[in-house]
Amino acid sequence: MEELKNYEIRLKKEKEDIAEHENKLKELLSFEKLMDVLKRLEIELAWQQVKQCENQLQEISDKFAKYDEKERELKNLIQNKDEVCQILSQEIRKDEEGMTLKNSNFDKVNREYRELKNKDDEINRLRSEFKNSLDILKKKKSRLEHHIEEIKKYIDEKSQGNQDDVETLRAQNQNEILKLRQQCESHVGPMIENIKRELKLHIDSKAQKEQVVNEIKRQQRECLDEIRLRSVEIANVKASAKNKILIYGNHMPELLTDIRKAHSQGLFSKLPRGPIGSYVDVANSQYRDVIENSIGRGLLEAFIVNNTKDRQILEKMFTKYENCRPIIITAAFSDKVYDVSGGCVNPPKGTHLLLHEIRCSDATVMNCLIDRLGIESILLTNSKEIAETITSHIENVPKNLSRVLVLKEGNSCMEYYPMPKYRMYSNKVRLANYIQVNIEERIRHLENEKQSLELKNKSYETDLSQMSNQIPQVIKLIQEQRELLLKQENARREIMEKIAELDNIEYADYSNEIQLLEKEMGDYETHLAEIEQKISETRGQLSDVDNEKIQIGAELQSKENELQEIKNDIEAFKSTVDRKKMKLRSVNNNDSSYRVKLSEVQDVINKLKAAHMEMSRKVDAFTKSAADKGERIESDLSGDQLQDEISKVKAKIKHGKPVSLDPRSMRQLIMTKKEALLANEGKYENIKHSIYLLRKSLRFRFDFLKKLKEHMALLLQLSFSMILRLRNFEGSLDVNHQQKTLKLSVIPRGHNKNAVSDTKSLSGGERSYSTVAFLISLWSCVDHPFCFLDEYDVFTDEVNREYMTRLLIDEGRKRPLRQYSFLTPQDMALMSEDFIKILRLGEPERG
């Protein structure tokens, strides 16, 4: 194989050498055309420069058009801000009305779908009943035809009888009636009751599962609304990072601007204060959440005015803004904070006064908090024990104390009221949203809530999928139970009909029996005609039900498609409303940024105009220079590649011819090398074919060896099993050629088939017999002139010893061309024969 690889490498080198000489021949032939090639490349390079300048000019034009369009958009946004806001608000209201209409349509179509579904279930039930009725009628028809044939046969065969036969028949019929009634009472009746109970359970289960599905869908819709609300809140918080007043609503910056404008015009006696939360700070971050919850969202969003007239003006201003109804507090403005030293609580050790924890930049706002909340009489603490100590015992209650707020881990706090009206409440604390909010932490909290809601929505989807998959199974069980119930009721009806038939038999004299039978046969034939008519009617009803089922199925599919379309429309409305709200907020917040962008865009446009003029002059200069060299030629190569090609051509011209040979000599040399290569390739193919034949022969020998091993293993197993069966033993011999192992398993006679078959569990005689059986099996697979076996019967009893000896003698008789030698220390009671010789050692000399 190594020599073959070296031969391949040599052939490859010869091919490369021929290719190199052919390239040299091409270079030699093309040397005379180098000047023309050089001129063409220079022309291509000149026009390539023109093309590059034109591309740059086009890029500048495209950028100019892009920035010009952006300038017009920004001007339109700045000029039409109020109009855009009004249009967006109208579109949002219109989309919300459309979404409400779609929701009502969805509920209406869903009710129609449920009615059609119930109607489809009822049709399935009727169809099952009709099919069962049809089967019962067919059975009745078959039974009546059988009775008619039996009566005809009886009339033909029998002509005489006696009254004893009538009495016997009466007794038989009575016994049959008794058996049928017992069967109906003990088996069919209880089974019908059980099926009815199970059917009721399945129907209740179906109703419960449908109720659960509807509840999950409702919760899922609420969860999706919450996720959408969190997304809007995240956007609001991100927007409020630039302007914190936006946390009170997108309308708040514009409202405050209007208030300041009205105050400058003299409409307000004093500038209204609000929102109150924008004036309040809390230095200690651990008390921020509980203080905001104590003040309350309504008070933090409230405004303070100086008098009633200011209040009326502010209320009128609020009407301009949708969903803007903050609390308005009328209080005389003051430049000084109230002196509350007489009514202030002296905080004990481990507590803090709420008044001291609140920082307020405006005296009017601080006075409002004192009036509304009494913050000078509220204490804060982290210890439940301190709160209980100073509130539960009247002697420990500080003067002027109204309540104590205790901070707990998590999102809750405890509120203690002092004696003599001691009580305690536990309140849930929301994260601070107005007072010194950490924007990043707030966004992280909202995103965590959104993620938890998304996980909750996924769990709803999983539960909905599981419950939706269970409902068809329950419907299938209901259908099966209904069919089984109908089958059992039909069986009970058949039994009752048989009982009625047997009861209605009239036992007359035997002499009139034939006439009675003929009359009975006539009744049967009349009944048969009625049944055939019922079968025809039932088939017609079944066909009508099938047609109605097909029609309702089409309507159900139509309603499902309509529901899906309405659902898609609702989602589209929601997406459109959210997008327009974001755009409205962006328009309100980004007016100043639009003006800055407009200025930047105008600067870029001026720079692009100058660059466009400069590049136009460049294109004209390069075009004139290239036209002087020749007509325009388009090239697929870049400018650098053309420069490299020109350098190569110039270098070739400078160095002269690549080789000293002429083309004719070069062609003759290449032809000689190709002939040598062709001869070597022929030798290579011969060697390769010889190797292929050798490998094929090797595979054939390996296959033969594998088959020989399998044959010998099979022969060994069969011989071993056959010898064991002579003693009513059972066993097997497993040969594993891959692991090179041989495993014996032997079960002596009289033992359980499932007993342990390991040779270690055998007795001495059983083990010796198994060993001899294995050796004889082994001798049948090999061919040697001599076989020796030593002490084969040492641990055996007389019975096993005799069997083993006979086996060995029979083996010697089967193969007369072999010589067997068996050594044993025990006496051998055999007669010498022509092919058996017994050699005994002499007695040992003792003493």
C-alpha cells in the first residue's frame, strides 16, 4: 500500500509538471500580444476610476435625497404636532371602539358555535340510536324469518302428536321465561343503572372541563392584558428617565406648561402646586415604599390651589385632557411650615418620626401633608416588639402618638394604633412609583413582573391544551356509554319481547296445533312486513340525520374560521392601539429633540451639496482623461486588481521571453511527458487491479472461516444436547466467537425448568457426565488419531459411571480409525474384545 501511494504521488507530480509546461507555452504564445493587453488594461483602469467617481456621486445623491426627505418629515412633525396628536387620539378611540365591537361579535359567534356544537352532539346521539334501532330491527327480522321457517318445517314434518308434548312445551316455556326474567333482573338491569351513572359522571365531567377551559381562556385574556399594560408602563418609565414628570402621565408636561402660562397671564392668584409627589423626597430608601403607600397615590397626584376661583379655573383646564381627574385641594398658601412642636411626637429609641423623614421643597405642600395625614404624630420602626411596647400599654404611649408603622420583609407592613383603642392591621406595600424612583430598578421590577406574567400565560396555554385534549376524550366516552346504554336497553327490550312472546303462546289441543301454527305463521309474516317497513323508515331517518350532520359540520367549521378571524382582528386592533399610543407619546415628548435633529439634518444637507459639486468636477476631469485614451470599456476587475495586472504585464515585457525554447520545441517536450505519464498510469491501474483481486480473495477466505466457525459451533451444540438427552438431561452450549467464551448450562432430570443451570450447582456424578458429554461433542468437531481421557469416573456413582463408559465405548465403535485411551484408578468389569484392550497395573510392592 505504501508503494501504491508513492506511485500516486509520482503520477501527480508528473501531471503538475505537464501543466506547468503548458502554462509556459501559453505565456510564450501570448508574449507578442502584451503591448495590446497593456493598452487595454490602462484604458480599463481610466474608465474604472470614472466609474468609481460616478458611484460616489450617486451615493452622495442618494444620501442627499434621504436627508431631504427626513428634513421634510421633521418640519411636518414640528408644524403639525397638535394636528397629529388629535388625529392619533381619534384613531386610538376608533380602534378601541372597533376592538369592543369585535369582542361583542366574538362572544356572539362563540355562543352560536356552542349551540351548533350541542346540536351536533344531539345529532350524533340520534344517529347512534337510529343505527342501534336499525340493528335491532334487522335482528328481529332475522328471528321472525327463522320462526317462519321453523313453523313451515314443523308443519311439513309433523302431522300428529299428543297432549303430553304440549305440557312438556308449556313447562319448557315457563322455565325459559323464568331464566329470562332472572337474567333481566340480575344482570341487564344493574348494568343499565351502572351505565347511566357513569354516563351522568362523564356528562358532568365534560361540563366541568368546558367551564375550566372558559375560565382558563378568561384568565389568559386578563394575563395578556396585564402583559400589554406592563409593556406600556416600561415604555412610560423609560420615557420618564429624561423627564421625571412623565411618571404622572404623558399629559402632565403639557398640563404644567398650560398652568404656568395661565399664571403668567394672571388667571391664578398663586401658582398651583402639583403634582404633590414631585415636591416630596425621602432620604432613607428603606422607608420610601411605606411612606409613599401611607401618603397614597391620590394625594401624590393631587394639586393645591389658593382659593375657590383658582380651583374652578384648574378644573376647567383638566377637561381638556382625557382621563385627567386628579384631586384638587383648596388651602391658603403660606411661605412658612406650620409650627407643630406642641403636637409633635418625641420618637423613642429605635423609632423615627415620619415628619423628619420627609423632605419637601415647598412650605404649602408640607403644610398640606401635615393637615391631611398628621405626619408629626406618626412613627416609623423596623421592630415589631418596639411597636407593641409603645402602643399596647397606655403608660408607654408617647404623647400625641396616632399610629406606628412597622416595616417587614417583603411587600407588607404592620400598622399599630395605641391604647386606649389599641389595634393592629397588616397592609400590602407596593413599590414606590413617584418618590425618588430608581428608573433602572423600576424597569427591572416591571420586566420581572412581565416575565412572570409571560410564564403564567405559558402555563395557561399548557393547561388549556391539556384540558382541550381531554374534552374530545370525554365526548368519546359519552358516545361510547350512550351506545352501550342503548345496546343494553335493546337487549332488555328483546328479553321482554321474548318473555311476552312466550307468555302469549296459546296451548291448544294437539289436533288443532297445525291450524294454530299456520295462524301464528300468518301473524309472524304480518309482523315481518311491519318490521321491514320500519327498517325502511329508519334508514330514511338515518340518511336525513347524516345529511344534517354534514351540514352542521360545515357550519361548525365556518364558525371556527370566523372565530379565528375575529380573534386575529382583535389582536391586530390591540397591536395598532399600542403602536399609536407609543407614537402619540413620542410626538409629545420629542418636540425639542425634533428641532435639534432638524438642525443636524440641515447641516448634513449643506455638506452633501458641497461634496456633490466637488465630486461632479472630479467626474468631468476623469471622463475627459479616459476619453483621450480610448472608448469606454467596462471591466469586472477592481482598480487595485487592474493596477496589479498592469504591473505584471510591464514586468513580463521588461524580462522578455519566459523560456529560451521556441513553441515547437516546447510542444514536443510536453508530448513526450504526456506519453510517459500515460504509460505510468497503465502500470498504476494494473497494480491497483491486482490489489483488488487479492482483497477479494482475502474477503472470501474470511467469509469461509466465519461459516466454518458457525457450523462447528452448531455441530457442537447439537451433539452436546443429544448426549444429555440420553440421560433425560437438558442443556445448552453457547459459543461466543467475538468474546472468545464458551458457556455450559445443564438441568438434570427431575428438576424444575426454571432451576439454576450453572455447572457449580450439579452433583459430582452429574458434573462428570456433563464433562464427558462435552468432550465427546468436542471430539466430533476435531479429527485426531489419538484421544486420551484420564480419571473420568473418579467422582461418579456406579450408574453414571456405567453410562459414561458405554458412551465412550460407543464413540470408539463409531470411529474405528482413532485410538482412544481411558485411564481410571477403579476396577473395570468389561470383557476384552477385538477393539478393546484392558491394561492393569501390577500390585504395588509394599514394605
